[in-house]
Amino acid sequence: MLNRLIAVFFLLSSGLAFGQAITEVPVTKDNNNRPATTYVTICSTNPGGGTCGSTVTTYTSATLATACSGTGVALNNTANASAGSGCSNPGYSDQNGNILAFTAAGTYYCQIGNPNSVKFSIPCPSNGTGGGSGTVTSVTGTANQVAVATGTTTPVLSIPATFIAPGTISAATSIDATKLLGNLPALNGSALTNITVPTGVGINTGVFYISNNCSTLPTSQCLPLVDDDSTDNCGAALTAFMASVNAYAGPGVPSVIIQGSGVGKAYKFATTNCHLAFLIPTHVQGPATFDCAQTGTNCIQLGPTGLSGLTGAQAQMYSVHDLTFVGGASLTVAGIEQEPYISNADITHNRFTNFGATNATAGSCTNFAFQMDQNAAESTVSYNEWVVTDSTTNRCGFNNPLGFAAGTNTMFFLGNTLGGFGSSSNCSSQGVVDGGSYGLTRDNNIYGFGVPIRLQGVGHTLVGNRIDTAGCTANGINANIHFGQSGVASAVTGVTIKDSVGPIVGAGSHTRYLLNQAGDSTSSTIVNAVLISNISSNGSNGDLFPGTMNCTVNDSGGHNGCYEYGNINIASHVPCGISGAGDLGTGWQLENIYANCNFGGKTANLTGTQATLFTPGLSKAINVSCEILLTTAATTSSTLPTCSVVYTDLFTNTTQTVAITPTWATGTLGCSGTVTNTVGNSCKGVVPITPKPTTAVNIVTGSYASVGGTAMQYTAWVNATAQ
């Protein structure tokens, strides 16, 4: 601090002939307290947060030979000092946040902030450096600050015997406190000598850069790469740089800021097994583009290989933000791979364009854009964009393949956009695969995949996803959500699918089912699932799931297991356990309905084995209603049968047969019709029952009779609902 004030003093004393550089290192930072380029206006008076009344003339360099004449460019143009159009006031600080401008000597204010943003102003500090030439025609001293010893053509400037500093005093070597007069509240003791002051301030030792122009950044912390998307940037320099990053032992985690790679350009990596392997928790920040043209496991590796458990050294978060990835066709795992036993990763605001390998079969994947390996703790993949614009088919998005058995791999897929339908109406393979534990897939937009989402773990919650298969299928299945691991018979347990939106229209160029078993999964089952408030945005011919798709109730506590409610424009399925009739008692409950059966076209009595309604998984009172309706009259005469429910009573553990409808006769309560053997004659009724869990509830009819060549036909409509 003392050194800085003396420098200012000499600047002001010679400021009529020389330029001054306005600088502060660094001044401008982003929300993460990292240096950032920012709009700066240099004013002659303090504008505060308002409008700059008068901007100061600035120059390309310290010679003050060429005035800045550009608009919205850098504050200086030392690289080409003769080009005034290369700098401007207002202008931008450099990539490290440094405000460096050249002006005539004076006191100025730096207003920081874009025109439409909140602005603030600070006095512009100066370092007194600069150069120039000319004839001095007049020099005036300043009392107690600058003394002029001789005339005006060859002045000699000196510090007067009694010096009063206009601001803070800084000394490069030492200050003898015994020679200082006045109050010194910041100093203690009668004499202070040899006060050491730092000669300069560099970038934080925990901040590293990859750039196409490292400029003045130290080589130990900046790796210059070529961003022409042709040069292979692999080699010894990259290896050494990564070793420096991974050797960081300071507080927090290191940051690697990757700059450059303009529009249409990329940092290319083409050497086998060349990649960026971050072995300690690191924050990786773009913007930049990587062309992953190498053969190897990944392009960016998060964490060391070979870990056998979670460790404290890996407890902090790895993060990769704001990068763009192309290529990736020869990778065997993923563009970004989170290694086993890595605690946390945050993959946010990245873009994958035409990334990854093609696959011969939809629903299978050679590699992914991102993969979280088994036995990691948790990760967030959020607000990334994955897009196909070429004609390549069956690429894959994000993968969390396993972890449910060990209770690991909790994954949060949030707000991602995956556009899998390319330039030639080609489909992509798999969008999101989650085989972990208790993950959340929310607010994603997924279009044009054979398998938009695959579930193969436990405790999945899917909320607010917008999905359209665009007619793409995988292994014969057209569904927004597939369950089951390829080639494995497994149970997918605890699934909630809520508030999803998409055109589930039954056929054509959109989605057939909301949910279905994956076509390549062997006998997988879904256990304890809830489908609620999902919407088909276009048409109403689609289905929640196929009518034969089972849902297993795995609950010894007597609670509902598989539940569907409030799904709009999507056909629901209610089980009606008819043996051998195509609906096998699937275990789903629609709202409060346990069974809704239509036994139509019957020409004989129904027995219990023919008409199983459902098998309850809980102890609960249930209402069973039945309507017997004559649909075809007999040639001569007929007797409409009665309807009864047969069940095992919860309280007595005995078989009960309870009549629901009376025998038809004119005027009988609950019956309609006045002439026997007439189409439309019917009887209906309802009875409460409390069946024992895991025992079948059946419907039987009795007293059917028909005389004549044409047999009487009837329909029994049966409904079972919770009380």
C-alpha cells in the first residue's frame, strides 16, 4: 500500500508530459468470484450508478500517440498501437478482469456495468507508467506535495521538506516511522522499518487456464492449445498441465477455465487414450469446444480409476460446465465419465452435437455423452443440450446403468433437452438410462428416441417430462418410458410417473404407450408403481400401458401397490383377471377401482374359475356391483341368471357366496323390463365385502336357462371399488 502512493505522486508531478495507465488487477469478477471480462466506462467526474457525464479520451498505448476511436471493444490496443479503432471508451476489461486504459494524467472514475444493468463507480487507480514526448511550457508545483526547483523549460521536481500525501503512502523498501508526523492510526510502535510490501499480485494458484492465447498468464497455469479443429492437441504439454492441476493442494478445489475455440472451431484430441483426466475434485468451466476424435474410454475423466470405496479426498464435487462436445465415435464409454466411488459430479449447461457412436440396433449403445459408473454416490445432469443434426442413427445420451443393488448411483436428470431426430428423420437409440437408486428425472424434453427413458433401478421419480418418440421404436416397443435391463430378468421397484406430457396417440409418427416393458428385457417386472396426472397432448388413442402388462404389489403392510389416477386423454387399464381371456389380473388399481369387467356374449352360467375379478393385496372393505343384461333373446323362452360374488372372508377365513342381483321378474326391485325373454331386461345390485388378502374374488352366475334354437345371450358388468 505504501509503495503504491509514492508511485502516484511521481505520476502526478510529471503528468503533463506523460500518459497514465489506469489499472486494477483484477477489478471485475463474475458471480463465482472469478475474473471476468466486463464493460467499463472511464469518466471525468463520478457518475455513481447513473449516466457518465463526460467520458475521458483514451489512447491505444502509453505513448498517447493514437486516440481510441472504436466502439464496444477493448479499453486499449497495445498489440497494434497505431489502430485507434481497436480500443474504445467505454470498452471491455481483459479476460482476467484487468482494467487497463491509457489517458492523460488526471483523476478519473471507472464505472463498471453494462448499459442495461446495475452499474457502480470507483476511483480509477493508476500505476504511473507510460511514455510520451513534447515541450514543457509550464509547470506548477503543489504545496506540500510537489516542488518545482527551477524555471519552466527544464523543471526539476522534488518532494518538499514537509510532505502531505493526498492519499495512501506505499514504499518499495522501507519507511522510517520516526520521520513521519501526525496521527498514524494504522501503524503501531514508535519506529517501523523494513516493511515488506508485495511487488505484484498474480492469478490465484488454484485457477488454471486452457486457451488459444495465454497472453500474460504464467505458463505454469495456462496451457496454450490450437483451436483449428485440425491440430491434435495431445502430447507432453497436455500431460504436464494435467499433472499440475492434479497436484493442487490448496484450499477448495482447483478451477480449470477453458477459453477460445470460436465458432466453427474446436480443440481436437486425436491420439489414442489421450484425454483430460481430473484425479481430484475440480471445477471445469467453458466456453470451449472439444472434438473428441481419439480412441479411448472417454474424453473427460472425473476421478481416478481403481478406487475400491468412497474416500474423503474425493468427497467434494467434480463439475463440468458450459463446454461443447463433438466427435466421440471411437470412445468406448462416454464423452464425460464419472469413475466408480466418486462422490458427486455436476454436469451442467453443456452441449453435445452429433456426439457418439452409431448402433446397429435401437435400444443398444456403444457409448454415451455422459456415464456415471457403478458405485458412485450421486450426480446431477442438468440443462444440457444433446442434439443430432446429421443423418447418423441410434446415438445415445446419458447413462447411469447400475447401482440399485448397492443403494448407490442416485442420479438427478433435470431440464435437459435431447433432440434425437436428425436431418433425415433418423431415430436415436436411448436418451436417458437410469439404473440407480432413488433418482429424479424432471422437466426434460426428449424427442426422437427408440428408448427415450429406460428405468432399470429402484425408487424412480419422473415428473414433468415432455416426451415424443416421433414414432421411433426399439425391439418392437414404442413407448415413452421402457423398464427393464437388456437381457436381464429384474424387478424395477418403486416408480412414480407424474405430470408427463406428450402426444400418446396409439400409432403413426408419435407415441403408442406411456410405459412398457423394454423389448430386450427378459421377464422384467414393475413393482409398486404410480401413474398420475399424465397428459396426451394430441389425440386419445394411446394407452398408459399394454393391457397384459403386470404390476406387482410387493407390500406386506396392506397398502395399494400399483395405482393410476387422473391421466388425461390416455386410455387407462383396469384389471379383470379372466383366466385365459387376455387380461391376466395385472395388479393395477384405477383410482378406487379394483376391477371393472365385462363378461359379454355368455350362453351359460359363469363359474368361479371363469370369472376371477381380482386378488386383493390389502385388507379393506370393497363394494362389488353387478348388472346382468339380456342381449340376445332365445327362440322360445329364457331365464336371466342371477349374479353372486364368491370370496374368502377376512374375519372368519371362510368362503362366502353372496347374491348381488335378484331373480328377474316384472316389478322386482333392481330389475327392469316387463316381458320375459326380451332384449334389455336386466337386474342389478351392489354388496359390501371384506375379502382376505391374497385370496381370489370371483363372480358366478346361476339359474341360466334357454329354450329354442337360438340361445339367450347375456352380459355381466361387474365393478369392484374401495369403500
